[in-house]
Amino acid sequence: MNEAEIRRKRTESVLLELIPEALGSLNDKRLHQINVIEVKCSRGRSDVKIYLDPSSYSDKEKREFLSLISKARPIIETYCMRDQGWFRSPKLTFEFDEQLKKSQDIEELFKKIAKDAK
């Protein structure tokens, strides 16, 4: 692992802790309950994708949460920038992590295929 990768991983780790704190500091109580699963930085650390836990939300609620978070994004970026003393904050992008659902769907398909093959 080279030095750039170490810095990127460190930034991801810091943001994984800071984003929930920033969400908790907002006035909108609905945003306090969102769980951050993973943070992925781009190579230059200028763009960051934050993956949120979609487990207990309907599609309508997911759209509402993404709308709320997109409006609060500048506040969250400022919070992270001030806390870490950064000159500028990376651009944050929020999305719900659908990988778990996809893997469960694939497992169900395999079970169905195995059942049909018998």
C-alpha cells in the first residue's frame, strides 16, 4: 500500500466517524436515524460516496431522505471541514447501499434453481 492509498483510507475512516456526527448535529430529527455503512473516496479524495443503510425504508422514504440529505450536504461538508481543519471538503454524494438486497436476490435465485433441478 503506497502513501496515497494510506491517506485515502485514513480520510475514509475519518469521514465514517464524522458523517454520523454531522447528521446528528442537524435540526431535522429524521436525519438522526440514518446509518452510514461505508465511505469510499476517489483517488484524489475530492469526491466521496457515502453508502447508507436501506434496510427499514420504503422507496418513498429513501427518496425523501436523499432529498433531505442533498439539501443538508453543504452543512455536512462544512462540519467535516471545520472539525478536521481542512482547507476544503470533498464533494459528498449520498446513496443507499443496495448490494445486500442484490446478493439476497441472487441467493434466492440459486435456491430456486437448485430446487427446480431436483
